[in-house]
Amino acid sequence: MPISPETRDRLTASIAQLVRTGRHVSMRAAAQLYGELPSFGWPLLLPLEEDGDQRCSVLAARAGIDVSVASRQLAALERSGYVQRRPDPCDGRATLFHLTALGADALAGTRAVRADWALEVLSGWDEDDARRLTDLIDRLAADFRAMPLPAAAGERSPAGSG
């Protein structure tokens, strides 16, 4: 049975509220949450930790940002010692980024702070509720990733679709 318009509206409003709250808390607590790591570092460093060395274009796509933005942010992370670059052995014209020990330590520190916060926020929850919420969030995120993105304002629809 499809969800009702009322449930849809309540769900989208709740998601929007959660995103706004997350941004607000993150902005207020950036220094504690990220320490010396710039807030933009997490989405660029995490794929390096998970999957190893990668090109800037791949990291930009994973972080959902433009390649030029990722390039500037990676340069800042490199100056801070969180990443190193090296030539791609498969294509000497390309560059791969590598997570340094300092970068791995920064991710571990941020992860520890996030874990402490989560334990505090969820202290009134039981294990079953927390697991159920995690499963539903994972499902929602997967559904969002699988959904085709709408065309940006001013873009034309592919031929034959309108």
C-alpha cells in the first residue's frame, strides 16, 4: 500500500528538520567535532580510508561536490598533512590521493567524538529501536542514491522525454 500524502508530508518535514538540526549542531560544534580537521575533510578523507588511493574526480563525486572545489579542498588537506598526492601508476598524467597517518588519526578522532555524541543522544533508546532506525535510514539512503536526479533549472530533458 502506498504511503498517504499526510505521511509523506510528515516524513519529508521530519527529514528536513533532521538535516537542519544536524547542520546547526555541526556548525556550533565544528571545532569539537572535527578538531584540527576542516569540516570539509571528512567526506574527502573517508573514501580514502575505505577504498584506498583515489583520483580527485572520484573523491569529488563521492563527496557530491564539483571537481574544482574538491581540488582546492584536497590542496588544503595536503598542506595540513592529511593527504599526499602521487602519480597514478596506470596514467602518469593523473594524480592519486593517499590518506596519511595524520589523516587517519583525524578521522579516528572525529569518529570517536561522533560516537560519544550518538551514545548521549540515544541514551534513552533501546537496542531494537536503534537498530530499526539504522535499517530504515540505510534503506532511505539507498533509495535516494538509486533515484535519478532531476534536471537542473535551465537544463533540457533528454530527447524524447518531453
